[in-house]
Amino acid sequence: MRFPTLTFALFLSFTGLAHATPPQTVEVRETLLGLNNTHIFVLRTLDDNMGLYTMRQTDIVLIARNRATNVDEQIWPVLRVKDLGPEVVETAEVSRLETLPLPNRVNPFDILLWRKARPLLGDRIQTADDLGIDQIWDASGLSVTVDNGGTTHGLKNAGIADLFKASLNQTRKTLPPYFTEGGDMLADVEFNPETDCTSDGYTSLFEAGDDNQRETWIARISCENDMTMSKTEMFLVLPPTD
């Protein structure tokens, strides 16, 4: 008589596991959109699973990032939408997508025209091996050496950590989290770049300088740790170090 009770208890246990919800995570991705003499312009996408398997919220902002300092000097809201998931049966009255309130939203391409920025959308991001550059990331920071002239470009670990934290804080001020399970995992997040971050792509941009052609190197840096769980991505300009 005791076996059916035990079997039923195990069934409830496994059923509970099968329906357990995942932890809430927010993946942060960036797309290079444009470039002018002073700034790079990136679209930042925040993909929030809302602690659910089927629903997702997507927030997008446009960022003007200073080329000399990598500081986000202006952030514009672009889009905030919730995908209610494949279980929603769409009709004329019911939509799977819910557009969330977003005052002062902008068209990012209007900003590029206004700021006289050259479009970069679709520019190819390549690995260090593809580009034939030497990449080193150690206790001091990230550095890449370019064969053409042997110049070295890089950033210190402390600077990378500060840039990530400040950038995420500014984004959250522009678009506060619409829904969080507990706390906001992107608020005041700390990264140790030596252990938490990798550089998984580069692009080089050539422009006319005073005496000769000027080359700008931009790295796509990705960081994640036990606090964020999901990847957080930034495009950062690597200044010459020698």
C-alpha cells in the first residue's frame, strides 16, 4: 500500500522540475551602426527572458560613444516590446507582440543623419586570426599588435570594467527594467575583465588624417559572470599604446 504513495510523490516531484521556471537573465548585445569624427554609434539590445521559457522582452537603445574616451555621452530609447510567446493564438484583436510605453523614442537613422555619421550597419566583424593581428589579454589588460607598422592598441582591465559598469548604469537610467525577478542583475554589476571577459571580434576603420591615413581599431568585448549569467557586449575603441 505504501508503493503507490511513493510513486505519486515521485511523479509530483518530477512534474515540478519539468515546470520549473528558469532564472531571469538579460543578454546585452550591440550592433555597430555609424561613425563620425567624434563618436561611434551603436544599437544596444537587451533581451530579457523575464524568468520564463516562452515570453521575452526586448529593449533597444541607440548610444553615442565617444571615440576618444569610450564614454556613452548620449542614449536614446528606440524600442521596447514584449513577445508573449508561441502559445498565443493571434487574431484580429489579439497580438503576440505587445508594444510597451516608450516616451521620446527616436529613429536611429535620423540621429545618424543629424550627427553626420557614416553608416556602418553590416560592417564585418572578424576574429584576430582572420585579421592577422596578435591578441594578448593578461593581468594588465587587452592589447592587439597590428602587423602593418607594428602598432599596438589596447585598454587596461580597470578601464574596461569601469566602462562596462558606467555604460550599463546609463542604459538602465534611460530604460529602467520593466520587470525584474528580485533585483536588476545589470545594476552596478562588477566585472573582472581578466577572468570574465573575452574579445571575440574586431574591425578596423580607415580615414584620412592630417599627414596620412588614420586607422581606428574597435574591439567587440563580451563579459559574463555569476551575477549576469548571460553575455554582456560592448564595442570599444582601442587607442594606440605606443
